[in-house]
Amino acid sequence: MKEIYIFGHKNPDTDSILSSLVLEAIEKTMGVKNAKAYRLGEINKETKYVLDYFGIKAPEFLEEVDEGREVMLVDHNEFAQSADGIENAKILRVVDHHKIANFETNEPIFFLSMPVGSTATILREMCKVSGIRMDKITAGLMLSAIISDTLLLKSPTTTDKDREAAEELSKLAEIDINEYGLNMLKAGADLSEYSPMQLINLDSKPYSTNGVKYQVAQVNTVSIEDVLKDKEAIENAINEYINEKNLDLFVFMITDIIENNSQIIVLGKQEIAERAFDIKLENNMAFVNGLVSRKKQVVPAIDKAIG
Ligand code: MG
Ligand code: MG
Ligand code: MG
């Protein structure tokens, strides 16, 4: 029996990796024994912290999807963020919490999308509806994904469903949300070993709206100043990336996970970002109060500014 691949987006974050693993567990419980989680990129330090904490191995790396392969997508739906070869795969399921864009299939599929803080929140709903019992580790993985995507339930993407899920999962996993969550986020905020090019690729996504191609990357930190020490090198990396991918715009968010604000560095068609956030950039840069969510704040504002 051929494997059914389960994977999240490229430049995978904690929700993408953990939701793949959780969906694999759910599928197996439901009798789909050949479902298997994969990853489309390197594991970041935050995700590594979680995997080590629960003693779990990272999913294997998937280079591309072969023609006709059955796949399930979590935490994304846009083909540009998905595996190479996705156009010719057979998509069985999508479980996601992002805007739906540039997505098309030839056949009816199971598409579960909810405007909640993390894909794991939707998977927990699936478990409840299907009467699937969540073991301690699965609960811990779902909780970690929720904490990651909602910045410890503080991002404006956080909904009551996420809060309710986190509450229940923390009991099941026997984990103190705040203590564990802060350690986990801090592990991800250690950017010391990354080169500028790695930094802008850590958590980075491409978008295309009305012919405008742009990229939004984000790093989490406890000290924006620390990251800005490399500003010039980061800008060089961004410019190189813009040229290589022929982009119109690149927005790099440096997010303070304690204060929940972001410094943004913008290159390319800066006027789009200035209109989007009602700001004036200085030295390609601006501080935006309360800005933490690419999905709910940055991308909709840029799309609107593009018009
Ligand atoms: Mg994600
Ligand atoms: Mg997510
Ligand atoms: Mg994220």
C-alpha cells in the first residue's frame, strides 16, 4: 500500500510539523494505516524544543510529491507554499486556518477550514466530533501548536475555541501553559546561530495578489535591538531574495514575543506597506504597535493596499 503523505507548508513552523503528526495519529485511529507525516523543510528551534520535550522524532524530509500521490495538507492551502509537484498530486484532505487562495482540485475533497488560531485547534475539534480519545502526548503536541501560533494566546488570531482547547489540552497533557509556553517560545526566539539569509527564510511565505508577488517573513525575539544589529546584512539578504524570486515586495517582521509588537523592515515597493499600515518608513523600517500576526494583520492589510 502506497503511503499517503501528510505535510504542512514549506519553511515549516511548529503548527505545520505538529499538526502533521497529530493528523497522522488521527488517520491511523480511523484505520488509514498508510498515512504518514512529512516535513517540507528544516525543523526550527521552537519545534525542536517540543519534539525533545515529548521524546518524539521529527518527520522525515520530503523533497517533492510524485504524480498521482495521495496527500493531505495541514496548515496551508496555497500551492506556492506547498510541496513541489503538488499540482499533480491527489489531494484527499485539507485542514487549515488560513485564507484560501490559488487553490484548485479536479475532484471533490475533504476541506476543513476554520478561522481559529491554529490548525491544531481544528484537529482537536475533529477528535471531539469523531469521538477520538487524545492521549497525553497528542494533547501536548496540539497544545504546543496552539501556543506557538497564538503566541501564548495573546495574538489577535486567538479565539475562544483556542482558549478552550488550550485549557482542556493542558489538563490532559498535565502541562502548565504559561511556564511551558514561555520556555517553548524562548527556545524559538534564540536566533543566534542563523545567518541573515537563514533568518529571512525561517518563517517565510510567498503571496501573489492581483499580479503583485510579495513575501512576508517573521522572526520571534525577546530583543528587537539584538536582531537589528545585523540590519544591513539582513537587508542585503532580502534584496538578494527579491532579485532571485522576482518579487515586488518583501516584509520582514521582527516580533517581540514579550511585548507583542513588531519592527518591520520593508524592501521593494515600500509604498504598498506604507499605505497598508499607515506608516512612514525610515531607513526601510518602522515600529508597528500591536502587530504580531502575518495572517490576520499583515497579509489582509497588504492585499487591501494592493487593491
Ligand atoms: Mg504555519
Ligand atoms: Mg498555523
Ligand atoms: Mg506562524
